[in-house]
Amino acid sequence: MEKSMAEMQREVDRYISQFKEGYFSPLSMMARMSEEVGELAREVNHQFGEKPKKADEADNSIEMELGDILFITMCFANSLGIDLEEAHNKVMHKFSTRDADRWTKINTD
């Protein structure tokens, strides 16, 4: 079952709303996001780089780290009243106009 971005944001909000603490402050969420991006970098380095995991390191995955980043992004957006679907549309418009001829397109003839 596919979910829209709005549905995912509501799902995250329902989850966070069950706790008295609610959303963390923007500064705390920025720190958490940085931490999660670091964990993603570590997984990518283990899988594609020159630093394999040690035998005693926990299994993790790029998929789970991306999921963590998506979750904290939704928390951040929700706490600031940002509609990520709208933000996505604005960014895609920016890329499709400003960068329309920046990259070599695949011939679709």
C-alpha cells in the first residue's frame, strides 16, 4: 500500500503526539539529523568504501538509515508546520527550470 507524503507526515505526528515530550527543538532535531546522516555515511562506507565492518559490529543497512533520515525529516517538518509534499514540488520546479539544461539528457527518441 503506497502512502502519500501527507499521510506519512500524519502518521509520524500521531506517533510523536502520544508522548508528553512531543517534538524536540529544531536545534536538537538538526543534531539528530546530522547523527543519522553520519550513520548513513558509515553504512555506505562499509558497503562501497574501503572500510569493511568489524566482526563484532551490529548489522545495519542503508535502507534503515535512509528510513531514519526520512523519519527525522518528517519530525522536523511537522514541528515547523512544513508540508513536505509542497516543499518537494517547489524543489522539483526549481530543478526542472533552473537546471533544465545542466545535465546531459538521455536520448528519448
